[in-house]
Amino acid sequence: PLWLFLRVLPLFPMHFLLLSQIEDLGTPRSFSVDYRKDCFRKDGEEFRYISGSIHYSRIPRVYWKDRLIKMYMAGLNAIQTYIPWNYHEPSPGQYSFSGDRDLEYFLQLARDIGLLVILRPGPYICAEWDMGGLPAWLLNKKDIVLRSSDADYINEVDKWMGKLLPMIKPYLYQNGGPIITVQVENEYGSYFACDYNYLRHLTKLFRSHLGDEVVLFTTDGPGLGYLKCGSIQGLYATVDFGPGGNVSAAFDAQRYAEPHGPLVNSEFYTGWLDHWGSPHSVVSSAIVAKSLNEILAIGANVNLYMFIGGTNFAYWNGANSPYGAQPTSYDYDAPLSEAGDLTEKYFAIREVIKMYRKIPEGPIPPTTPKYAYGTVVMKKLQTISDALEKLSFSGPVKSMYPQTFIELNQVFGYVLYRTSLPVDCNTPTPLSSPLNGVHDRAYVSVDGVNVGILERNKVITVNVTGKAGSQLDVLVENMGRINYGKNINDFKGLVSNLTLGNNTLHDWIMYSLSIDEAVNQGLLDETTPTNAAQTAALSLPAFYAGSFIIPDGIPDLPQDTYIKLPQWRKGQVWINGFNVGRYWPTRGPQVTLFVPANILSTAAPNNVTVLELEEAPCSTEQCNVEFIATPILTTTVQSVCEMCRRRFKEDDFL
């Protein structure tokens, strides 16, 4: 029963901490590759890991213990996690390792529960994370060659790793910690640069900070083409591949790079990523279980990617090329759902693991309860244009031609570009981005009337009308930076000029918008909204607010929930100032957004703020959002991302 589990749960960390302290009194700890017996050795004994991926950056800290214990109780003896550089160094030299970013707490928690750690610190991680984990401020050097020996890039990598690696060194296995292996870079064989000097530099850098004992490794797709540029002497080469393929062929590719040593699949895909405008990815439990069994039957080591996906809160999602952004949910159809729920796939995988190692005894933490708080009435506040002075903390920037987000010192979110029509447009006149320079989506208005949307790779022209001197506003949304492939140097904003008919537009005024800060400070509640008539098909981007009360007399509240925005089109949601993420139900597949209980309150009203970019379903300035108990991630959509990053297929193998 739940009450019994809750009494047992606090005992886990101390129990395992005591065990680890007893271990430390014995012989020195060691973890190594045995090339003669084709295995890993842990403290001299032959060892095989069965691991699962969990990204602490996608899960609220209060749920780390719950998710890790569920992984432990599934029979895993290790976890794998990425370290996103941009999550911890948001601006040069400014580091953040507290709260949800407390990496050391996460590592200690894994150790206390009894899980080893396979660490993937990058510097590039992919992970369907904004810019593959690289900080956008690297693009201040416009011609920088990321993931290469470029001096500007290497200089920043050296400084970052000089901060990070000494921090994790005490957590290496031989130093009493949980980390058994450390990955260098990530799937480098899939990148165009093929810069061996870069890999050599990283190898030397990691060794200088972590020592010679730690096992350093690489991960690449299961084909010679990937391993050719991704593997190098001194780093143990592993491969990644999903279910349903030829397991022997995939490991034959690894054997090309590593004739001897343990077989390792560093990313065995339990599901797959989603994109806005494409169907929700689903991989059957039976197929996953069958391939997992084949991998374990030959004695290979495996990491299940993902074991729990989690959530791309705020603006952290990445994108693939040709441009297709990933949604807020990173559910991944994983064994544990986005909210940490136990699934059929969880138990199917657990049954396979039972065949190869002893499963821990004791209760599995139950699925966390969800609560439907019901309908919340939303009231219109201000349009972005109305609230401009409150949203643009840094004030207007004037320039002959538009500047990018980075030039404006803006990393995420939105920038408003403003100029005037240079000529009369009595008949519809094309406003165009001839070089496809809208990155990524722009909401266009003339004299306060929305005239259309420009979208990267899809819509590069809208027609406008107006008199010379009419105010032209272009609100540009950063939908997430490309995280995979050669185009990761992904500049945002208006990255090239706009034209009106045959005229290149100039004399821009640009406003960097600090929307998160404005929402947190309650600035949008202070001004009465304007009620200008709106006759266009689309409305101006505007804010809406509402609140709801959770009674403090009901046991176990608050609980997790999901927010649904019926008839809303596209935008961003904040609850009590926390940026829950993007919604886009008109494109799908995701309809609801996960709302973790830790951001809710029973002591005060819970404030909901919505930025609707296209059209709110309002009549008489009122509309609703709903809090429901069940997620909706699977609307029917027409795919708009046919060429986005795919799973490795069998023809990638030897």
C-alpha cells in the first residue's frame, strides 16, 4: 500500500550510504576494460551493466529520488545522464549548480540508491536539447566552427571543462563515487568536421582533469561510416541502435573499432523523439523486450535510451534539420512516462532483466497520483505591443538592418522588430524573407492588425496593405535551436533582411523581451488592456491570466496535473511564474502540458499566465483553460518533418 511505501522510501538513501561506506573500508575500488576476456571489470570481478537514461535537467529535483528508485527496482544497476553545458553556464563565466541544476546532489542520490553512473558531459550532447547543449553565446563569434579545433571554440571548452571536470572527479568510482565511465563528445562520427585533433584535445583534457584510471568512451551509430570519424585511440568505442534491427551486425560494427573488449550499446532506443507536426512516436513493448533479450543473451552491456524522458520545460527543446522543432513533452514512449508513471513497457523490460540478474526486493514506488483541478477562467490582459515598455527591460535598439538574437544579447524567447512601411501598399504587397531568414516563426502586424505568419522553411511571404509610414511589427519566436547535424550554429531572429515588394526594409527598432521576468514580477497585471477592434483572422499576440485555488483541507494535494488549452492555437504557459513550456495543439501531436505538483500551492491562489501568439478562443474578453488528470500526446497530424533525425536503420550497419 502507498502508506507503507512512503514510510520505506526515506530509508533508501541511508541504507545504501551505509553499504557504500562499508565498501570503502575494504580494497581500493576499480573499474576497467578487460580486453582479454571481452568484459568490464569492477573491483576485479567481471561486470556487465544494464543501464537506463535519465536527464536530471528534464525532471524537477523533487522527483529525482522517485524516478531513480523506480529505475533501481526495474533491475537496472546503472543510469546514464547528460550534462547540458548551456543549462549550467547561461552566460560566459556565470555558473549555476543549485536547485534543479544541482548535479552533485543528483550524483550522490544515484549512489545512495545503489546505482552506478555513466556520465556524458559533452561538451556537445545532442539529446534533443537546445543547440545540443552548447551555449548560444558561443555564436558571438559568428564564424566559429563548433565541435572542432577552432581556437575560439576550444578556448571556451577548456574553461567549461576546467570548471566541470574537477567537480565530478570526486564522484568517479575509484574515488568512492558512482561514475564508472565518462563519454567524450557524442556521436562525433555523425558530424561533418571529422576533426581528429579535436578528439585528441578532448581526450588529453579529460585525462588531465580526471586521471588515467577512468574509462573514457565514445558512442556512434552502428556503421563504419560513423565509427571512422567518431572513434580514436584512447577512447573505448561503443555503438547505439534501436530495437527490431540486426543485433549481431550492429556489434560487428563495434568490433571493427574495438576487436576486443566488452560489447556496448550506449543508446538502445525504447521509443523515439517527437516533432511538432508529426505523429507521436510509439514503439511496441514486445519489440523492445525481444531486442533487449537478444542483446543481454550475448553478454553485452546496454543502456536503455530513454528510461524516462521527462519534459522540455521553458525553451529547452531542440530541433532537427530541415528545421523541425521538438515539442515540450519528451515522453519518448519510454518505460517511465513523462510524469514518471509505470507503464506496460516498464514491466516488460523488468521481466527480461529478471532473466539475467536478480531484481531488488521490495515495493516499486507507485505512479504519482494526478488531479483534475477543472476549468480556469482566463481574462485578457495586454498585447505584447501594449506591454512593450514593461517587457523590454533593456529598451529599444536601433539599427539600419535587423540584428539577430545573439547580437541583441537575447538567448531564448521573443524579440519584437519594428519599422515603417516605406511606400503606400494600397493593394496586397508581398512582405518577404527571400533568404529564408525568419528563425523561426514571425507574427506580422500593420498598425495593430495581424496580417499573417512567416515560418522558417515553410512560409517566406505574406501580403500586407497600408499607407507609407504605417507601423510594421514583426514578433519573432525562437522555437529551439538545431541540436543535431551540421547546422547547429543556429542563429535566431531575423537573420537576413526582409523586403516589401522590391524594397529592402531598414531603419529597424528592436525590443528584446524579458517575458519570463515580467511574468514573475507580476508586471502584466498592472495595466488595463486596450479593447481595440480586431477584424483580422488572427489576433495580436497577447497575454491572458487566471487563477485557481487548491483547498488545503484535502489530503495529498497538490498533485501533478496536465493543462489543456481547448481551442487555443499556439503560445507559452506559466504557472506561478514557472515556464511550463510551449503549446501548439493546432499542429500537435502534443495537446496537454505536464504540470508537476511542486510548482503548485495550497497556501495561495495559483496564477496561470498564457501568451497566445495567434488567436485566443475568447468571447467578451474571456476564455478558459482546463486542468485534467490524463495526458494527451497523440492527436492526428499531417507530418511536416519527413526528413528529421531518424533512428539508425539496418542499412547503416556493416
